Amino acid sequence: MCGFLVSTNPEHRGLCFDTALRLMQHRGPDVVGNTSSSGRVALGHNRLSILDLDQRANQPFIDSSGRYSLVFNGEIYNYLHLARQHDISMRTTSDSELIVELYARIGPKMLDELNGMFTLVIHDTLDDSLFVARDRLGIKPLYLYRSDSGVLLSSEIAPILSLVGSLPFDEFALRQYRKMRAFFNGRTPYSGIEMFPAAHWWDGTRFHRYWNLPEGEQQIPDGDELRELVTSAVIDRCISDVPVGSYLSGGLDSTIVAGLAEKPDTWTVGFETSNEFDHARTAATAFNSRHTEVLATVEEFVPTCEQMIVDRREPLSVPNEVLLFWMTRQVKTRNTVVLSGEGADELFFGYDRIFRWAATSEWNLEEFSRLYSYGSHQDLEVVEDALAPFLCHERAIDIVGRFFQIAHLHGLLRRLDNSTMRCSVEGRVPFVDHRLVGRMAGVPFQQRMPGGVVKAPLKAVFADLVPESIRNREKIGFPVPLAEVDFPGTSSTLTPMDRWLQYNLQVLTGGGWEDTSSIGGNTRTQEATG
């Protein structure tokens, strides 16, 4: 929906603040550079208009009393229901207005009632305080920088670096990326910049958790309940005042989403020698959708990858992030919202090899690292750190399940946000609806993969929707022929995935960082985990 920037540093005003905000105008090209300041707080917002295209819905949005000012990124799907429930008289049809008016009435408790994806900052002009919050599962990003001079909050890293100047790289975070192609536990590539935690709000002093995954074992939803949960999640995410499209990889998850949506435009991407076009066509034909195939080229891969890293000041996660970006550039020609299937593999244990191991074995860090890690570097310390929040569980399946549903998912969501918002398109993820995620938490492995069949519950419930040839095929996603890509400055003795990781870090750091931990002894056949 947008990109916002907030500062409590009095030096961050005027031209330098405006310049930093415009570094992410791609997140909100419809209204660029809206700012306001009061007391110690400066708020800036770039708007991508999705709901209520009228200028009255522009941000910063001020409540009817004039006390609270809001900047917000995301969508609240039940905002009209909440307005009726709380008898809020709306001046607009914008979810931004609902948020700030509901906060004025019930304060932080309003987070319990929001169904959607969001990061938000509310400035109380009466006492000059801030209220900051992020959605339950971390769908929308928010970066935080704290110093003695004040606080910076931003939807992307680049504006923060623009205001504070260069920051040292976080060596541990870079090692973690080199091993696991992601950052965990709030880390970013830079010392001093942290990712605001999901499911938390912050008053400027303390973080408060407002939601947890339910604990304890529970039975899987029956067919009717599961179908209703998934269907309502998709329908909610079709709420928009602009056209909605849907990614269609030819796999189970994206096919379910596209099939449940109201005939969206469908989009797929691939290389001439490596693609899933036939399967995507099968689904598009079944749904009678207006379908577009985007053709990628190996020659453009490295230049695009480099530019993406430079623009966002972060390494990319997996190679198909470049494909998502290429596809979304074309999506923007017709759609401003796109649906995607992220989250289904984490909920329904779609990564069968690692989940089968976890369900039948005792916990072993080295074995997990062998099965999960992308890079060949031996660096168990960073793997253990990524798993730290989940090691309180005893069984391997509980550790691995929670890790995928929370930590691994965060990396996929960051990939989607970066790829879509760079093209001024909002990505929505029905399988990451918190009601569906909460209902599936605690469902035993045997019920998620009965008979060892990957995602059997989804296949059974949506057998009438998904063509049989798609239901029974292996997960692939948007494949990249990585062995055909020449990453300059990388060693030809490395595996294609290691060269990919090395190249990302090389571009990010200007070639000034090298992981000295050993390589080897941990090679594997890469499983499609995103």
C-alpha cells in the first residue's frame, strides 16, 4: 500500500527527510512525499492507492479529534465490519481512517481485532508519544534504528542509511545469510538497523507481544472448515478499488488461490529452457482467466540482480526473486494488487524431506543444517541462532514446524514484498491469514501429511478446483537455471548456489567482505523451499 518514514531526530527535517522518503517512492507513486511534523516527530508517506482513491484518504491521516496522526502500510480486510461494530462514522472508505479512529477509542487493544497485514505508527500530538505496531506474522516490513539522537522507522533500509550515513555491516548477520540465505531474529545486514518484530507493538520504550501461535495439539479442520478458512482468506484479499491479479506457477498453492479468486488476471514467468508454462496454462484454461507468460533471459539475470541489491541495500533471498520482480513489472501494466501462494508449504508441511526427517528422528542440529541450509559453509553457530526461539521444544517436528511457520516464512514474505513493491504492486498472501495459521498450529504431522502425501488435506478439499495433473505433481515454483548464470567475480569451483550467495554479498559490500568459515562437507541436493 505504501512506504513510510518516521523520525524523532530534530536534525531529520526538511530537504534531507524529503530526499530520504523519495528513495522509496516506488512503494507509493500515486502520492509522493506527503509529510507532517509536530513536536519531536516527523512523519512521511508515499501512497499506493488501493482502497478509497480519493485524496481525503491520503496520509499522514489525522483522526476526527485532531489528536492522533497515522502513517500505515498494508491493508485491513475487515475494516468496514469493525467500523459498523464500533459505530464509527467514517468520513472516507479508507482502512486508514478505521485504524486511527479505533485506536482513539480502545488503544492498543485494537490490534486484536484487525484482520490484515500492516505496519503502522500513530503519533499522539498531545503527549508527543509514538505507538508502533506490526502484523502478527510479519507480512509487511518495518525497519528500526535507535540512537541517542532519536528513532527512525522506515518501510525500507535505504531511507535510514540516507539519514544516518554509512553503518558497519553486521558480520554475524552476513554469515547467517551466507549459510541460510536469510536473516533471523530481527537482524539486518547493518549494525544498528533491526527488523521490528512481528506480533508486537512498541511505545518507544518497551516491546509488547500481542499475539502468539496457539500452543498444544489440535485436530486438523474437517473438509468444510478448511475450505471455508482458505476461501474466506482469498475472498478477503480480493477487496480492492483497483484491479487484482494472481501469480500462477502451475503448482498447487497458486492454483488454489487463483481458482478461488474472482477470475483475476493470471501471470507466470520462466526461461525458455526452464519453465512451468504448460502447467500454468492448464490452470488458466480451467479458470478461463486472462493469462500472461513472461519470458526471462539468462543474459538479463545478473544485471537485474545487481540493481535490485543496490536499490534495496540488502541481498536477495533465492534466485527466483529476480523472476518475481520481472513478472511483477508486467503485472503492473494491468493490476495493482497480486495474490500469491506463500505460506501453504509452511502450514501443510510441503517440504516433505525435511519434515519426514523431523517427524521420525530425534533433534539433531547438524542434520537439520544439512537438510535446510543453502550454502556449503560449515557454520552451525548461525544455524543454532536462527533456531534459538524454537529450541524450547523437545521434539524435532515441533522445532522444525515452528521454525518454518515463523522464521522461514519471514524470509519468503520479505522476498514477496521487495519484489512487488519495487514495481508499485501490492502482494497479498491468503495462506498467511492469521486465522488459518492459528487453526493449523498444533495439528500433528500425520494429519498434515497422511500416508506421507505432501499437502494431502489441500489436495482432497480442493480436488474439484485443481486439475488432477497439478494436484499430483512435484513442487517446483518458478525455476532458475542457475548453472547457466555467470556470476562475475565468483569462484568457478563453488556450487551454483554458493556462487549466487557469494555474488549477493559481493555486490552488497562492494567486495569488501569474505566469510572465512570453511566450505565443504555439507553439500546437498537443493529442495524447493521457497
